[in-house]
Amino acid sequence: MKITFVRPNFYPARSYDAMEPLCFAILKSLTPPDIETVLYDERLESLPVDEPTDLVAMTVETYTARRAYQVASQYRQHGIPVVMGGYHPTFMPDEASMFADAVVLGDAEGVWEQVVRDARAGRLRPRYGPYFQPTLEGLKPDRSIFAGKRYSPLALVQYGRGCRFNCEFCSIHAFYGTNLRQRPVRDVVAEIERQNKRHVFLVDDNIFVDVDRAKELFTALIPLNIRWSCQVSIDIARYPEIVELMAKSGCLSVLVGFESLDPANLQQMRKGWNSKWIDYPTAIRRFRDAGIMIYGTFVFGYDQDGPDAFEPAVEFSIEHKFLLANFNPLTPTPKADLYERLKREGRLIYDKWWLDSRFRYGEATFHPRGMTAQELTKGCYRARTAFNTASSIVRRLLDPHANLRTPYRAGIYLLSNLVSRHEIHAKQGRQLGAPTLGRPAVST
């Protein structure tokens, strides 16, 4: 038996910021060794839909849903069954079922094994899971599935799943609920050692669970002599000793969701805690003084935002010499509370923007209160462009505390900014998928 893993891009073209899709290494590790497996990642290569295989398994995100359905339709026209999993099929199983033979809800562990058994017997069920949220102990991703592929040189490692916060625009809480799970630190250390890479990205949505677990993890990383990056909530900066421990263990950069400079917006998005314990300048200073570079993200479109909201966020990001920054239009995704609220208020431009042929990447998907949808779209793109000008890149580089602290950091800074600048312009205005959606498995 042969299983083909497929990672669709949101549009059929090469991406230069592609990182290893860790979920396929997990699926590979759960697949019996006598089954042949191959991975095709559309961010790196074309998809050979006419290549013989017995089963296609796809992970689907909301931004890749339209393209995933198109690719699935092509495989199914060749008589090849398709199974879909991931966030989007979990939230929209009826929609995904129109284009797939089977849909997996929730995490793969404890479910994928049954999918494989049923596929071997030729009796795939329409739906699998979610049955339970298994322990992460013993998780051992098989990265041999990535052999020969030109991904970012980062080693991706997962410590835990879930987030302790429930921001209105985020769907993580809808997927995992209140269940926060972490792997034993010894397993994380062993996985990093097996990869033998110098730069690791801890992919958790929020690496900071609590002080004790943070200390345990960061202390265990010190002997590895690695450099690592992560996503973390800003409240970790209220503990200077934890930030120093991060730096000591090799933390090079953190992605922090600042989201807004307006306290009323933070309250509306249920992220008032962002400034509850520590103010932004103090938090930033603690990271930079420790030599940790900052990737800041912002969203626009909440009720306090008008056409003049973008420039202050750009200037703030340049002034504080962020490694990178992103300025996104607020986007309602399935099962997030934001989507349900905007739908009730009749403010959605598209019922399902991820499937609508009119939608283009980077565009507003709803009508804000303080500006027009067109102003939101143009303002975000203007902010991204302004932040990534040559003068901004040079100005931000000249930071001896973090970005220019070592030649290695400076090299990472320059490479990251060049890639980011290219991808911003390459993706803006792209249609999701190809013009034709695909052929549903059942009529709509």
C-alpha cells in the first residue's frame, strides 16, 4: 500500500518561507513501516496527481481550503480516495466531506491508525474522531518524510498544544478547549538532540504555560547549546528572571501578538491582559536587553480603528527595532467567536471567504465600524510596505542590544527581512486556489 501526503499551498506557486509541516512527520511516525509513504508540498513543488497511489492524506487550513478541495477533486477523478484533517475540516466537516472520502476531526494520534487499517481494507468511514485528546508522551515525529526537500533550515519541535487564553479572533481554543497538554521535557530535549540542528523553532501557539514549566523547559535547553525561537504571550516579560533564562538557554527571537495599541480594542478582542501586568515598552526593553529579537504582530479592524490607525503601529514597530512585524486585517475564521459575532451583526462581506472566488489574499472580509473595508485592505498593505522599506530595515538593524548583538543575529535579521519583503508583495492580491473550485463528492 502507498500513502501520498499532500500539503497544498493557498495558491499553486513556490513559497520561499516554507517550513517543515510537522504534522506529516507525526503521521509518518504513526504509519506502519511496511506502507510506502511520500510527501508532496505544493509550496515547494508541483503535485503529480496522476502518480499511482492508494490513499491521499491532506492537512487543510482555512487559507488552503479552496486549493485543497481543488487538488482533492483531481485525485478523486483518478479514483484515488482522499482523507482530510486539520483545523479547517475539524471546524467545517460537512463542507470538507463534499470533497473528501473521509474527514478526521481533532488530533491524529489514536485516529490515524484506524484510518490506515480501514483504507487497507477498502472501507474508509466518512468521519473519524474526535475520540479523545491523547497524552503527548512518547511523541516521536519521523522526519525522514522531508528528505530531499528544501525547507527553511529551522528544526521544528513541539512542546505542547493549546493556549490558556481565549482571544475572540483565535480558533485555537475552539480546537483544544481548556485542555493544555505538554510533552515531558526529556522527550523534547531528546528530539532536539536527534535532529542535530543549530536553530530550533518551538511551534507551540504559546510556549508560556506557567512559571514552573517554563523554568523546567528553558533550564533543560541550556546544555544543548542551540539557538531557538518561539511564539509567546507578552505576559512572560513580567518575570525578568524567566526572560533571562530564555536568553541563557539560547532564545534568539520571539513572536509576540501585540495586536493593537488601543486599550479599548484589546478589551474588545478579549486580550486586555496584554497590558494588564506590564506595559509594552517595558516588556520590549526586557526582551531586547536580554538580546532577544522581537517579531510583533498587529490586527486592524476592531471598533476603535480608523484610517489613521496604521501609521502609529508602523512607527511603534520601527522605533522599537522589531526583527519583523506583520499588520493584518482582522479575519474571522470558522468557529472563532469573532466569526459568529460578525455573522450575527450582518457585517461579513462573504459568507465563506475561504471559498469565494472574489476574495483575494490580504483583503478585508467584513465591514469595520471605523473605516471602509477598502480602507482596511489598503491600510494593512500600506503598513506592511512601509515597515519593509530599505530605510526601515537599516534603521531597525542598528540595534546593538538584539538585532546587531552578534554577526549571527545580524545575518538572521537580514535574511528574514529580505524573505518577508518578497513574500508580502508576492502574496498580496492572490486568489485562493485556482479559478475553478473543484467537483464536490455530492451535490450542493
